Amino acid sequence: HLWYLMVWMVVWVTGASSGIGEELTYQLAKLGALLAISARREDELQRVKKKCLRNSLSENDILVLRLDLTDRSSHEAATNSVLKHFGKIDVLVNNGGRSQRSLFVDTNLDVYNAIIELNYLGTISLTKYVLNHMIQRKKGKIVTVSSVMGIMGAPLATGYCASKHALQGFFNSLRTELTDYPEISVIQICPGPVQSQIIQNVFTENLAKSIENSGDQSHKMPTDRCARLTLVSMANDVKEAWISDHPYLAVCYLWQYAPTWAWWLMNRMGKRRIQNFKSGIVSVQRAALCPARLFHSAAVLSCCGNAGIALLLAQCPDVQGSAPFLQCSLGHAIYSFGTKTPPILKYCKNRKYVCKGGRCSLKLCAFTL
């Protein structure tokens, strides 16, 4: 199905020299897409192209185009170069960008200017020129690799989160301006933690400083899996795709449907994450969310009631007094328990409530496990 949709399509991928962009390029090449690949490091792009040529593509099927997203004056010429080479652009994949690892109080404002210039302004500048071409053809796909940080907040990434929230707002608004062009799709990809080199190239307290330790990434989603799900989202014109493993995906649902709980949870996790960061532990997401024991011996419940709310409860044994996690869904309740005896939910107004027979009815109200 993906081959049928992608073969001979011209796909322009930015940030293609490493990480998600590099893996997307390889998978697109296997599907027979014609590729324009861009990044600042031309030598790395040539390496990626050489690997792509092991598939059935020829030399002219892959255009290497050095591009600096912060040099907005070059974007029109770059777009014209792709059009001159291939005659069209079917898909633009906005993947270029950098993350951040620093506390706001310690970070120079020049860093925030650089983040916004690269992640946000550079992306929408390139989009503007490519979109003009797509409007003329009345079809195309604009795919932007945002982040789950575009739908939530997290410590040590204030500038990065701001840039991804800006992309979310921009492309959600742009989609409403393109209703006269139903064949132009605006697709936002929101990956969670992914195994890539993004952590090695993050912004820190000042522009001259780099991060010393990239930490362990084995707990993150493999890059090829993220790229595959991105392609599936592209092929099916999914407007917004959250690509992540649990428990990070569960936290996304929490921010979407129970923000008060999300704020409470992130305050607790954020304090620990900052402590780990100051102690020199870079890869702290796993420690903060304690997924290794998240569902071990803790009660897990998914329950949907008259108010249309479903709850996923799990207590983290690593955090004293931690509150349950929530996840919303619709449909009948399905639950499982890590302990033999199902827990009793202390329901509001001093009512006790127990799910029986795999079904329950629950109104929206505060409760504790």
C-alpha cells in the first residue's frame, strides 16, 4: 500500500543527514520515491545518498541540496532548484530542527532566538515557497515533524517546547486556510523520545556550549519504527499523529483530556528531572516516568462511564504519594489488575465504587486510589 502511494512521488526531506530524517530517506528510497534531501552538512547528505542508491534508484533520482533553515533568503532559490530538477514537489517533510537541554534561568536569550529562528521561522519560511507551488498544482502534502513537546510542557526544554507549540498552532491554522484545496494535506507528526542524534546537538545555556553526555537511549523508540509510522501517517493523510511508546503516550492523553492532573504530574516529575540534570544524568525521561515498574503490582484500570470519561490508573512505586495516571478513551470498560484484589475507588461525596464484570459506570469527579 505504501509503495503504491509513494512510488515516483517527489519528496523533499529537510534534516535528512541524521536521525528521523535520515531513516525516512532510506525507507522512502525503498518505496521508489524520488528524493530531494537537505541539511547543513553536505558530506553527510552524500553518505545518505550513497546508501539510498543501493536500492533501485538512479543517480538523478536523488538530489542533494545543502540548506540552512536559518538562512531564509536562500529558501526560494532552494525550492526552485528542486523544481528545476524534478519538475514538481509532491511532499515536503519539514524535519530540520534542534532540541534543548537547559534551565530557563541559566539560558541566554540568544539561545531562544536561535531556537525560534531554526525550528519555527525557518520551517514556515520554506513551507511558504513550497506551498505556492502546491497551490498552483492544487495538490501536495506538507508534513511537519513536530514533537509531543508541542502538545505538553516539560522542564529543561522551554525554548524547544515553545517552538513546537508555535508549529502546532501555525499548521493547525494554515489547514483552515486551505479548505479550497482539499488535495493539499497538512500533516503534523509528534514523536516522543526516539533513538537519534538529536540529543548530541541540543541547545544548552549558551550557543557555544555543547552537551557532554548524550546518555543511554535504549529505552527510546527505534528510529526505523518512528519513520515507518510517519510514512503510514503521510500515506493516510492523518492530520496529527502522536508516535510514542507508553508511558509517554499515556502522558499525552493526560495533557489532552485531564490537564489539571497533567500539571500536577509534570510538577512532580519535573522536580526529579531537574535534580538528575544537575547531577549530570542527561537521559532522565525513563527515570522520571519509572516505566520499568509503572505497571508492576500497581492497579491498572480503564473505565468509561456516562460522562464519557475513561481512566487509566497506575501508581508509580518510585514516587512517594504519586497520583494515578489517566488516559481517555470511549467504549465499554476493560480492566486488569496487577494484584489479586481489585482496589476500591474512593468516589466523590464519600461513595465507594468498584468495577464489576469488566464494566462500570463512572461520572466525572475527583478520586484517589
